[in-house]
Amino acid sequence: MESLILTVGTNPLPNLVVARYLLGQPNHKISSIYLIYSESNRWQKGTKDYADNLKGLLEDTIKIELIPLSDVGNPKKILEDLNNYPWDERMKYHLNYTGGTKTMSVHVHAFFKSKFNIDFSYLDARSYTLRYDNGTYCPTNGDLRDYVKVNIKELLKLHGYEIKSDSFKNTTFDNVLDKFKKSIQEDSYKQFIEWYKNINHIKRENNFRNANDFINNLEQEFPINLKIIAEKFGDDIPEIAKEILDAFPEENKIHLIENGKYQLWVPEQGISKENFKNRVKNTWEYIDGKWLEQYVYDGLRKILQEKGLKENDHYGWSLKSRNRENKEFELDIFLINGYQLIAISITTDAQTNICKSKGFEVIHRARQIGGDESTAILITALNKEKANELQKDLHINTGTSEERFKVFGIDDWKDIEQQILNFINI
């Protein structure tokens, strides 16, 4: 029999992957697991919460013990804390030292090497394999993503998050999406994007909760002249924009037609908040970018279903979660390849500064719960040249490798789902 020892850092995903893999291997007869974590003090952020979360996902199948280290930056204290634990010198141990600080890994490794019959390994985030200190690795066929499956609920739970009740709930307009799909295939979608560049200020300056506020905002002339934008709503409107607006149900139309001219629908004074919100909020959000999210998701969903992945477990649209401190974690679209998180952020914006901000955000969120194994994707309305420039810029600024982050532009939309799958190799 063998005891597995795991060093727990701020990303407990490698610990879960290693534990689940080795528990299923006949040559590793794991009888118990030890989680070595850092205590919280003024010099270090403790990782007991991560160890507890990990224990909660594993303890139904195996005996688990938690071992604290009082100061993971002090080699002497690390050795003292480990020496104080009643280890069984007759037991065979296996230490996976992927998690924790470098100091912690080095000195925990040194302690066990000097005292026990032990094997060592670490999880290689680049090759998705378990690498042993003797030079061997496993699996030799495929990689660990083929053997270890983690769903989004488990991935979030490792970091103390729970999925919110309104997660994965989206208002969709399938007839409108069909118009957008047609426009992409016929290359008329860029005309809509160009027209909407100016119109979108109406959406971004309003929350659509109160009709009177909306009416008053349309008189605004500074810093953005919404009055002029509203008055010119139908000026030079392309045919594709007319088709898209007309495809909305009557009760959700944000326009009206007078004497053949398209005009912005403006509510009458006194309309109830609920009636006003029901008419315009979802429509504005949809044409502002939710349609592109649905377009991308629909394309991915069909292929992922064929591959046997489960919706809202291994892929999903509009993920919303919250931790005990009420901090929220959201993703436009997520996909999990085995245990590797692929986080996707989508914007119809073509301004580099806004796209860059969204790039930073999706890279951060991917790493936040997916660790070094994660991949981030940003879909924008940038042209090819600007998309490539932004990608290079973010690679440099975040230290993200080319295989871990990709920016797609407006010219990639036609076959975006296949381009995504080719990039992540699934």
C-alpha cells in the first residue's frame, strides 16, 4: 500500500488531477492522502481553504489528512513542522510536489528523500503528463486530459465558488440570430457592425430600467450627443440592419417605421418600469453583443455534443458564480477538455483599448480557476492586422504563451467554431 502526499498551493487543480489519476492506477495502491498546506500569517497567504475544498472533493473515496506548515518561506521551519508529524517509516510514500511555493516544494522534497522509501512526481502543464524524478512519465498513450475529467462545478468548488441560480440562463431571439448567420455567410454583417458603432452609445449610456431616465438621457448633448444619435437612428441604415431589427418580435422592437423611415422607439411618459424594461432591455443587450455569443455557442455546442461532452458541465454559455466573500466569477463561454479550462470572452467592439481590457480579463479569469493548464480566447470585431497586434501585445504583457491565448477578429467569424476547436486541438 502507498500514501500519496500533495503540496497544496493557491491552485489546487493539479492536486485533484494527480489524486484522481493515481487512485485509478493499479500500480499505485493508494490507501491515504496527505495534503501539506501553508498556514495564514503576516508573511504568507494560507492555503487551508484550498486544502479543505480539495478534501471535500476526494474524501468520499479515500482517507485524507491535512498537515500545516507555519512558514513556507523558511526552510528550517518547514523541516521542523514535517519532523513533528508522526510519519510511518514502514509506509511507502509518493510525493507530488506540483503545488505550493518553490521553497515549499524544494524542502518538502528534500525532507522525504532523506527519510523514506518514496517516489516523486510533478504535473507538467505543457505536456499534460505526470513526470517522475526517475525520468519516466505517464500516461504513455495520450495525455492526462484523456484520463481525468473535471466538471465546471468541481473546478469552481476548488476555489470556493458556487454556481449561481441564474447561470446559463440567456434570452435568445432565434429568428434574429438566423439573420445574423445569413449576414455572416453573405459578408453583409460588417455593414451592421459599422452602423451600430455609433448607435451603441444609446445602449451604453442607459440601463433600461426606467423610461423617464431613458427619455431624459436622449436629450443629452455632452459628453456624448445622444440627442443627435437618436435623431439619426435610421439615417443611412443598411438593409441588413433593417432585416435584423424587423426580425424581433413586435413586443421587443426598439424601432418603429414612419413614412418608410426607421426611427428609434421612444416610450411615452408614464409607461411602467416593467413594460419599458420588458420591451427594450433584452433587445438592446442582444444586438449589443449577446447575438455573437449565441452564434459562437451554437456552432460549438453542436460539435461538442457529438463528442459526448455534457452541457453546463463541460461546456456552457453565460457562467455566473459567487464565493463566500460575494466576489463574482463570470465567463461568456467555457469549455473543459478533460481538466483543462478554455475560457472564451466575446465582444463586438473594434476599439483596441476595450478589446485589450477584455483580453487581460479573460486571461486572468482562465488562470484564476484553471491555473497554468488553462487557455484563454478573445473574439473581437478587430480586423486581422489589429487582432494579431493585440495578441502579440498581450502575450508580452501577460507572459502568456502562444498556445495558451488567441485573439480572433471579425474576419474569423464565418467559421469561428472550427477555428476555436483547431486552436485548442479538440
